[in-house]
Amino acid sequence: MALRHALLAALLDRELSGYQLTKLFDLGVSSFWHAAAQQLYVELAKLEADGLLTGHEVVQQGRPNKRVFRLTDTGLEELTRFTLSTNKPTSIRDDLLVKAYAAAAADPVKLAEQLEQRSAQSRAKAEYLAEQLAKLLGGRSEHEYLTTADNIGPYLAGMRGRMYEEEQANWCAWAAAALRGRMT
Amino acid sequence: MALRHALLAALLDRELSGYQLTKLFDLGVSSFWHAAAQQLYVELAKLEADGLLTGHEVVQQGRPNKRVFRLTDTGLEELTRFTLSTNKPTSIRDDLLVKAYAAAAADPVKLAEQLEQRSAQSRAKAEYLAEQLAKLLGGRSEHEYLTTADNIGPYLAGMRGRMYEEEQANWCAWAAAALRGRMT
DNA sequence: CTACACATGTAAGCAGTTACATGATTTT
DNA sequence: AAAATCATGTAACTGCTTACATGTGTAG
């Protein structure tokens, strides 16, 4: 299992719809757990069938209706069990880094352009995450938040995501400059 | 395809055996491309069958023999084509980060212990990568190396790996401290 | 009346995981 | 004589990717 626990974690203390989860996994969680939108719906159905989640129809005005999911007691137990299990090896797969590794086989300018584009994307993602983190703090100092808030999980993980995207942006810009600096 | 191009990149200007590649993917490349040892052998066989690599038996004394692989012209062309292709979305999957997200469902001490353990592992990996990078420089300044070396790819990618592991180590230590700081 | 955001799925195919399997050589 | 490192695979299963499919409501 895999995506399973990421979904349970995302639903730990709130109800979210499949669509809201696709947004979360695209923007907020993608720096440490990747999942395609279609797969989320498939996995949500399985989790409901397995009794780890329950879905509830929510009628909306001005929008299509949606189904929100909530953790069951069994789901919470399963999540707790997961936190005690041994970690599977971290899996990272990034085409752009492989391309950087293969720089000698690439057109330096084309590669630099890709790096600069990614740098901008990562910078934007880092800024988005910084905003989300500030919202969580809600004016409190980090120390106060970390010692008093109920659930600091999203803040902890969000910080890692922000760091990751920031460093990615910096590295991409540096690598692009290095490649451009080699042009005659 | 996927692992395919990571292997071609690793063999860009050198011959390596399957076993040497497992070590490289475990230590040097794991921060941006994950692959299990078994899968490498499977993929190497496919790449050879497809004519992108050629394998040569190397008789060794004091060790079992090995087969080293070399890029063919077709393989190099394929790698160059890859550097121009559109990137698939970066895929990251890290159990430990999901556990951090689910902190509220976890035993704080047990989670902190896992984070501290990972911090040490990442620190060690960062140091190993720093050594490898220093070897590549071979006494030269970074600027000199980047402007004059033949193939700067492994240096560029290695730097990203070092940054990643260092930041991971820092974050894990910080997150563990935050969790421990909440204990009465 | 077109484009965009919201909203949710199904189905085929395969890349990658998990488990199993083997053997040489050096070091302790 | 055991443990560690070197060295290379096979086979079953499945989680995930890729491609396809559909429909509502808002904004320009």
C-alpha cells in the first residue's frame, strides 16, 4: 500500500472531496508525495470499500455537488499503525535532474531554458507554501504554534515542501547559469 | 520509459557493470532517481536487446567476473533526444513525510526517533556526496571546474543531491525537536 | 458561446515492487 | 566457518501511468 496512507493523513482532522484532494496533492503535498488525480478517485473508492473512509454527498449551490470523505475509527487506527511501520525507501524520480546529469549529451541552451523554467515554477510553489504556512500560524510565532497547536503535522510537512521547492529553484538557477557560462 | 534514460545518463562517458550501477543508484543518484537493484539488471538487458548499450565480459582476479556496459551511438542519440523531451511530473514518495503530516495520529516519541534516525542517514549521505564532489573538482575551484571540465553533469546533479540530503537532515532534526518539545 | 474551474470516474497496459534464487571470493 | 562484499539474475503481482469519458456551473 502507499497512496492509501497519504490520503488517510490528508483526511486526519477534516473532510475533503476527491477534487479538493487533487488540489492538495497537486499544490500542497506534491513535494513529498506524488499522485495523479485519477488515482486518487480509485484509491478513495477502495478505502471506502475497505471501511477506512466514509463518503457523504454534499449538495452545493452554484457548483456541481461533491462527495466528501471522513476517516472512520478503523481508518484512524490504520493510520496510527502506519506511523509505526518501517519506511519503504524514499522514491524520487525527476527527469530534469537526469537531464542535468546527461548535460554532456544535451544542447546547453535548451537545457538551461528548461532549468530556468523549472526554477520559476519551484519559486512560485515555494511562495504558495509560505502563504499556507503563514495562514496556519495565524499571527502566532512559530514556537508558540508548535508548542500549542493541536495538529502540527501539516505545518511540519509543509515546511519541508517549502524548503524543497526553494532549494530546487536556487539549484535550477545556478545550474542554468553554469551551463550558459560555458557558451563561448 | 523512465529508468532507461537514467541508466543511459549514468553510462554517458564511462563503462560500468550492473553491480557498480546499483551502488551508484544507491549512493550517488538516489536523491533524484530511485531504482531497485533487480530492476537495473532487467532494464540493462532490455537496453542491450534494443541496441542502446553493449555489454562486455570483464575477467577479474580475486572477484567474480562482471559485465560492463557501454553506450552505443544509438544509445547516445536516444539520450540526447531525451534531453529535449517534455518532463514528466516529478515523482516523490516519502513515507516519513507522510508520517510527519499525520503527526496527530502518531506517538510523538516514536515519530521523533524515526526522524532523528533519518537525519543521521541523510547527514551521512550528504557528507559522502560532498566527498565525491571534492574528488570531481580535484583541487580546482568550482568556477574553474564548471567553465573548463568536459562533462559537468555529474557535478551539477551531485550538488543537488548534496543540498537535498543536507536539508533533509536539518528538517528531520528540527521536526523531531518540535515533537519532543511538546512532551510535558 | 467559448473557455475555464469544478467534479468524478473507467479501462488497458506496464513499469516497478516484492519475493525468490544462486554463486564466487575476501575478511573476520 | 560465518559474515560481508561482489556479482547477477527470474517470476508473480500490483500500483501507477496513460488515455479515454462525461457532465455542471461561472465568467468573459
